[in-house]
Amino acid sequence: MAAYLLCLTAGGGIPIFSRSHGDVKPLPFPVIGSLNAVHMFAANHGATLKSTTTSDAKIVWRDFHDSLSLIVITGNDQANDCHLNRLLENVWSAMVMLFGQDELMNIKNLERFKRDIKVCFQLLDHLLEQSVLSTFSDVTQAVDILLTPDNGALQNFLDAFVEAAGSTYGCLTVGGRVAVATHKWWSLSATELVLLGVLIPLLTPCTSRDIPIYLPQGSPTVPHRLLTFQVMRGVEVCVICGPTPSVADLHNEVVRFWRPAVEVLKAAYQVIPRYVPSTLTLDQNILGFLLVNNETSRCLNSVCVHGKDGKEEIVSLPKRREILRSFYKRVVGTYMSSPIEGTETGPAEFSHTATDTYTVCEGHKCYALSSPPHQLFVLYTSAIPTFAMRSITNKTLHAFTKDKSFCI
Amino acid sequence: MIVPGSLLDLEWLRSNEGSQILNCLLHRNGTRLRQFGLLDGPQIPSQLNVEEVTYKVMLAGKTGVGKTSTVAKLTGTDVPLTHNETPGLQTSNLYWPGKIKHLGKTVLFNIHLFDAGEAALKRYDHILPACKDGVDGILFLFSFVDKGSFDEIPQLLTRLTNPDDGVCKIVLGTKFDLHAHSEVTQRDIRDLENNWQIPVLRIRNVQHSQQAETSGGGVGDVTPVLNTLCEHLWHRDVVISGKNL
């Protein structure tokens, strides 16, 4: 789905940047000007213009700290506005993460700001891609994880290494998803977890990195260093440090601490693209699922549950992700709530709390189950009997939650 | 400036021994170099008696000239299609074999490339020391379609190095595939080479299509640059050990 993201100064409406996704022409300046003008017109009359819907598009406005205005324009997917507001919140946090809050809230030199803010573009463009992403963390506000056969061993290796690096924040990513992380890493805010989870696999592949980052909730004005190390193909170890140690210093430590873990890491890599160990069996009719833990901000998902199941002609893998994503956006905010702001208003209109909902479509069926703190969204083939979806979804949730070694 | 081929045997890569070792470093289809994580490395048969030497090389140049793309091209990863400002510092490991002529020895060069975004270098003080400390060589990059980046090379040279600091210096011009629109003339390049006694190489960080990658076409693009870089690094080691004797 095509999307535009515009950033202007809050006071003067001066355009800072304009990003887009999809096969669309850049927005002409007069259009940008009138979008801002109508927002300022409302503000001058004591009202806040939040969103508007046209026949095929939706526009959402948001001001941040009286400094910057963000406007997002996407196709109309019938979802609640809260999801687009979440996107803008993530965009602002992404800018804080790579640029720092001080300068974002007080722009001194506009030309230099326009040049320097380009460091965020890669992350912003990725967030705009939305429906074509292979991960769900941006919409669930929970970081994508995977379950490996031996999470316990990986946790030990990670804790030892992070301590040797003089830090308490560290994680191990396999195939771009978080496998294990230190206790302090999990205590980061949901936005920080999601953005870090998105940023790390997004950057140009290389052996190691030293990136200055700000934590939008934990440390928006004081930068820390995000160090990442590629230990094997598809496996990265990440640490958040202060001024020391340097990347070169840690290279040797990485080899020393992780060389004994080579076999465990190789076994962890084999889990891709199922993202769930083969010891866990799931119903044959499941094409894909999305399991979110709203308390711990973790999101386990897969659209390749049974390997090459021969059903890709009916529902291709990208299509499965798209269906799960739009099912999530339709259910959360309308029938079920989540920590995302604005999702309580829809469910509040009902006299009871919905725990299950489902849809039946031509080529597939979807079922959503809410069992706090978990929410499970499952995509089934159309062959499954509709009345059976409830019990199978319950069984699936039980399979994930009963095993204590699975930290979801 | 040293004459190409005076220290390294440039034909050796085509020999049986050379191509056997090179194959250990390439992808299965033989078109580009493989990437190794920190825990793994090339599996070279020990009977070939190859010594591994490690070097640290930094890339310097104006934003947008193609430092990150050059690293991608040299290491065999996908060259980015759009320009994205590098946030902070990125390092990549690169393995390249060479035969030292006068010693008859086979050496595996393990080069650590340090690439930092220009904005990050200016904003944060820890990044430049992280790149420069203990560096063995610096690659100064300019773009053939940006005269400003070429004019900045002398400033970078004076700012980052001294004539006697024992750091190997090479200038590399990127976007050479666009040389029809080049703003940098051959005379400019000759003048730079003569004034500074530094070789100026050319590279085009273009991602080859499948059809173009025949008979090592993909590796063929980076072979001259890597050979020259390794030769200069080895030469600089020889000079330094000569001074120490």
C-alpha cells in the first residue's frame, strides 16, 4: 500500500522532509502546503485536526512538542486511526533514537537540521513499508522474537558476554528476530524494543557496528552506543554501552565467549523460517499465526509453519502476512484492546469484553483469541470447519504457553 | 610509489594453487567473495602453508561518494541501491590471498575495513579515534561525478595523515561506470598522483546481473583494487621493518 510521510516545522510549516513508499509520484509543494494550512487553520480556531478519510485514502496529523508536525497519508484499510497514530509515534521515536531529543525539540539551524536528519531516513522508510514488511512489530508494538531449541544455553552465553562488555543491556538476534536478551534489555519500553528490533537487521550487513543511539524513553538526550557483532551468518550479538569498550576491544571478547556456542547457534539458525522449534507441532490447517504478549511486548509469528506445505499457490507467503496484518488491525481497536493508545475506545462500546472473534473469507479463515496477557491471531486454510477453529486456536495457545522454556 | 606487481605476483591468482585458495574464499557459484562471521573463517587446507596477516584499513571521503558501497563491493555483499547515510561506524572483514614474490610465500590478508558516516564523525568524538587508532592504511575516496569530493582529498590527506606516519595511503575514485559524465579529468588524477606520490585507483560499485558474472567477472572487478591494496600494505610493512633494523 502506498504511503507518504511529511515532516514540517510546527510553527512555520516549513517542509523538512518528505518520504514515500510505493509506486507514487512525489507530492507537489502546493499539496503539502494545503495539508499543513488546513491543520493550522483548525489550530488557530482552538481545534485539533486529527484525521480525515477520503474515498480511498486516510490522512492523520500529529504535532510533537510544538516543534515538528508529522503528516501520514495512506490508502484506506478500514482500520482504526490508532494504528496510524502509532506509526507517527514510532516515527517520532525513531527520529529521537538516531538524532537525539534535544535538537529535535529546539531546531537552531534549519538547513543543518534538514541535512543531519537524513541519518533517520533508512529507518523511517522501513516503517512506512508496513504491509510489505516480513515482521509485525511495528503494528503490534511488540518486538518480533523466535523460539530456538535451546534458549537456556544461549541465555547463559549472552549474560556472560554482556557482563564482560561492562554493560547490562544485550541481546542475540537470529535471522533478524530476538532470540534471547538480558533482563535489563527486556525492561526497555515497548517502543524502544520495537525500534531496536527493527533497526538492527535493517542496517547494511557488516561484521560489527558502533552506532550512537538515544533511548526515546530511557535516555532521550544522552547518547549511548549500540555495538553489534556478526558472530555467524544471520546471527548478531548486540550490546548497549557507554563510552567504553571500543568495537576493536570487543572483537576478541566476542570470539572468546561465543566460540563454545557455535553448535547451539547453528541449531538456532535452523529454526528459520518457521521461527518455532520443530518439537512443537501445530495443526495442519494453520497457514500462519501471530502471538502477542502485551505484558512483555513480545510477538511470535510465522507464516511458514509446515515448511513447503504446497499451499503457497492458494495463499502465498507475502499474502499470508498481509492478511494477518490487516486482521490484526481490524480486530485490535474494534473488538479487542492492547497497550497501543486509542485501542480501548472501540471495545469500550460493547457491554461485554470480547474474547474471540473470527472471519471467514473465500480462500482462508481467521480466528482471534484473547487470553490476557496473550492475544493469538491464527490464519487457517478454508478447509478447516468453522466450528473447529475455536478449540484448535485454544490448543495452539496452550501449546505455546504451557512450556516454561518458551519465553513468550 | 611502488610499481604494481613488484611485491605481489599478480598472475598467481590464475595458477592452480592461487585459484584453489581463492575458491575457499568465494561463494559456491564462484562469482563473489563469501562473508564470514567473527566465529568462522575460510577453510584453507593446512598443507598449503598459508600465513594469515591482519590489517586495519579506514575509509575516508565526503558523504555520498560511496564508502559503504565500496565496502559492500569489496566484501561481496549486496551493494545498496540507494544512498543512506551511515549512522555511526561499521566494520567489515575481508580475506584476500597473495603470493609474495621475493619470499615465495603465500599469505592470506585479513583486512578489517572501517567505514564511518561523515555526519557521525563530526557529531561524536569517539568515532574518529576508533577508526584511526592503530590503522595500517587509509583509503581516500572521491566520486568521479563530484568534483568537490576530489578537491577535498588533499584536505583529508593533511587532516588525517602525515608523510612519515607509516600509514599506507591509497586514493580510490568511485562511480567510474559514469566516467562519461566525469567532472574529474585524467590530468587532475595524474597531478594528484605526482604531487602526493599516492596511487589513484578506480572502482565501479555496480551490482552485476547474473549473466554478467561469468569467468569470475564479479571478482574480476575487485581483484585489481584488492591486489594493489594488499601490495601497498605489505610494502609498508617491509619499509617499517627496514627502518627498525
